Amino acid sequence: MLQVRPPEEITAPPIVIRRYGGDELESLIEAVKSSLDHLRPWMPWAWAEPLEPSLTAFLTGAVEDFDRGGNFNYALWDSARLSFVGGAGLHPRLGPGRLEIGYWVRVGWLRRGVASAAARALTTAAFQLPGIDEVHIRCDEANVASAGVPRKLGFRLLRTVEDDVDAPGEVGRRMEWLMVRGRWDEQPGHSGRGHTGGV
């Protein structure tokens, strides 16, 4: 558990990153259902049947986790805060001093820089937390679009390791990308980027 939480809302054009508040279920279900063909090759959770109970449980857990300093899951909205365009999160599952970023983008918003904007803003938010020295992004080697995000942001490919195949698009080789605090601070335009709201 982290004693200090990341921001509840971050403006990161072309999106706004906002913690789940519990009232997003309808938007979340619609976004996931419209994107199943895109998500299922890479996201095991997209195979849940029926989908609604699984997403309801996720949303309830997301609110509780954020409040208690566990996983920090966010909804991604367009800049007008009207369209739900994806999800992202900061996860402390790799141990002390480390946070992992995850993300997905709905169909219709692909190739608009949404995932990169989310990952960039969340990396900055992570390094603003005391005691966080590393940010990681992990993805299957076959997920070229996902791997393009850390590569674009200057993350270093730490290693590629054998891994279980959890979704049909995967080949069982996990790429592990790393950014360290000092290197991120040295990159122009990264440190402090984005407007945060809340605590």
C-alpha cells in the first residue's frame, strides 16, 4: 500500500485521466463491448462471460483500491469529459519503489496518442510520489502497438522473458520496459507535465 496517492485527475491532451468514482459502469460496458475484437487478443479480462458482472466487480474494486492506496485505476475521457476512451492504471505489484503502468484504448480512439498521453502523464505522477524510483510497462512481444508506447516515451527494454500465454494474441514472451526517476527528470517536457487535480 502507498501512503501517498497519485492525483485523482490529470489533464493530458487529448485526454483527461480521472480515477473511477463508481458511476462509470454504463460508459465502461459500452466502451468494452464496442472494442471486444480489439481487446480480446491481449486482455484476458475481456473474455469474461457475462461481461456486466465482471466489469461491475472491477469498478467496485477500483474505487476501493484507490481509496486504500492499492491499485490506482483510471478512466480515460476525451478532453470534453464526454466520451469514455479507455482505461489505465498504476499498480504496485512489482514491489517497493516500483509502479507498473497498464492501459487499453477503445476502438475509434486508436492511433490518436491516447495510450502514450496516459502513460506519459502517469509516469510523471508516479515519480512525484515519495519512494518511487522505477516505472515499468510490460506487454507480450506480439503486442506491437502496446510496445510502441514505452519505446516512444524513452523507456529502456530491460529484458524479454518467457511467460504464460493468457490471451490468444500472445506468443508467451513478455517484454519488460523500464524508466528510472533520474532519466525521466532529464527528458525535456516530461517531468511535471500535465495538470493535476485532487490529491
